[in-house]
Amino acid sequence: MDLLDFEAIDLYYDKEDSEDVQTLINQAGNNYENGAAELPLLKAYLRAPESLNVLVAINRFYYYQHRLEEALLISEKAINIIIARLDFPTDWRQLSMQHITDAPKEQLSWVRLYLFTLKSIGFLKLRMLELDESREIFEKLVSVDTENRIGGQALLDLVRNSQAEVRRNQFSVA
């Protein structure tokens, strides 16, 4: 299945949050440079814990602050929200091509969002040097995205190269 061959409908960011949540997200953006962005984001989360707009904003904040563990927690929260909209297994390891091909066309935006969120989790694990799980995630992405529309192949190659480097360093020290 070509993950670019779909009509973009029901996009998460087209769903507006309440005015106070949008105001808090905007306030966080305006306060990023002076170091006061986290509190408005957390307030937005408390008001709308299932909002992907809020979760994406928090995830970006933590990622750019190099707070990878927090970014990972937010990505995992987001993927669970996305899974609730799809007929996908709760454990990504059980995802198969059949899940992708069986998804109704009107859910393909959510399928892509799921796969990009899984890619984000794999990338965060890579940055945290959790190379085995990162590799497994990218192997899964490559197996269900045969056209490499999500871009997992380059990251899989990067993880494999990193693991080979780690092995070379272990043997050169010994």
C-alpha cells in the first residue's frame, strides 16, 4: 500500500481545542525563549489530556529541551490515543501489513499519524541509545511501509551502523 495515495481528511490538527487551550499553547510558544513555556503547556494538558495538538506541542518542547525521556512519554501517550481510533494492536510489535491494508481509506490519515508517531518513538529511543528497541521499531516500520513513505529505512540503517560501531568499540577495548 502506498501511504502517500490517500485523501487527507480528519487531520488531528484541524480539530480545534477550546479557546483557553489554544491560548495556553500560543502562550507557551511566545514564552519559549524566556524559559516559561512548560507551565502553559502543562496547563493545556490538564485541560485537554487527549488533545493531539497539546501532546505534539509538549513533545516538541521536551524534545528541543533535550528532555528525551519526557518526550518519549508524551509520544507513547499520543500513540495510545491514535490506536484507539484504529483497529491496531496495542503493542506495535504485533502490527502487520494486514492492519495497514485493512484500514478504511478514511482512516489513512490516522494510519500515517500512527506510523510517524512510532517513528518518533524509535528516533527518541535511538537518541537515548536504546538501540535494540529502536532497531526493532524501524524494522517494523520498514516491513509495513514497503515504499518507505514514512522514512524508516534511513533510520534503520543509522541504528544498524550505530550498533556495528558499538560492537567494534567493544572489541577494540578488549
